[in-house]
Amino acid sequence: MAKVESFTLDHTKVHAPYVRLITEEQGAHGDVISNYDLRLVQPNEEAIPTAGLHTIEHLLAGLLRDRLTGVIDCSPFGCRTGFHLITWGSHSTEDVAKALKSSLEAIANDIEWKDVQGTTAESCGNWRDHSLFSAKAWANTILDQKISTDPYVRQTI
């Protein structure tokens, strides 16, 4: 079985919240795809409740696309500590961290329920499992801790 880089990361050594470039892959035609670790809470110490994480996921899907070029996908980790962000091309961890910070600020301060996409049975596979209240509370908690551009040494933006 192929080794997955994310599973070789020593989760006991990192200091969340942070943005980390996991890998950049180059396709056969020269296209570059980048995978980032958007770690919102400290692994093995905290986990964002499913409903709040689900709402953050739906909001980041649009908000990050408004702030970064080439966003392909933003998917939650099963451990509920953050997200994978997949993009076409390369972005610095500082640019990604700034886009994440701005998105979390929007969630905390500006977003209303009507702004959350994908909250009906037709548009979401588990539409009842959302909490904007939880998403806003966690966005504030993460913003209070500040987002680092390095997983090991706090270099906050």
C-alpha cells in the first residue's frame, strides 16, 4: 500500500491552528496540484463537532474560492481537526493562511444562515447535520489562537 504523507506526520509535534503544504504533484502535462493541511484545532486534544465542521466545510467551499485562485476542493479530515485544501498551482502557506483567516472572519462576523449553501435534502447528503452557531463559535476560537504558516513554530498572521 502506498505511504500517505499525512499519516507520517507526527501529530504530537504540531501546534494548531496552522497551514502546511503537504505536497505538490505535477501531472503528465505539467499541471501542478497542491495539497494543504488546514489544521484548525490541536490533534488528539480537540475535535470540532460534526455539525459545526459540516457547516464550516460548506462555507469554506465558497469563501476560499472567492479568496484563492484554482481551488479544487476543501474536504474535512475524518478526525475533525481541519481540512485538506486542494488547488491547481502553487500558493504560499502565508497566502493560504490569509485566505483561511479572512474566511473564518466572514464566518464569525458576517455569515447568516441564508448564506450557507447546501442545506437542503436536494443539495446535501446529510442536510440536517449543520450548526451555524457551532461554526461561528469555532471560527472565533481559531481566530483567537491565530493561524500559523508553520506547523511546528508559531509564525502567526
